[in-house]
Amino acid sequence: MAKNGFESMIYKLRDWLREEDNAQYVELEKAEALIEYLSSQEDWLYEDGSSQNYTVYQNLEKNFTS
């Protein structure tokens, strides 16, 4: 469940950053850097992160919302 929550947060944030209507809230360079970071987190999730326990995913998801 925590893994799915973390994965969903990655998709939601990346989609939000890509929406044209939200461009006024985040500078283009920062949005691109965040999208790149989210992609690296997604890669980690499917590789090394695939066998982590739920607290790791919960902590990572909290970092997105803090």
C-alpha cells in the first residue's frame, strides 16, 4: 500500500508539473529539475526500491508533501 502511495505521488507531481496552467507557480528550470528527480525516484522504485519495507515508502512520500 505504501509503495503504491509513493508511486501515485510521483505520477501526480509529475503530471502537475507538466500542466501548462501550473507553469506560473514553478520556474521552468526548477520544474524540469523536479521532473528529472521524480523520474529517478520512479527508476529507483522499480529497481532497488522494489524490495523496501513500507516505512521507507512512507518516509519518501512524506518528503514530497513536506
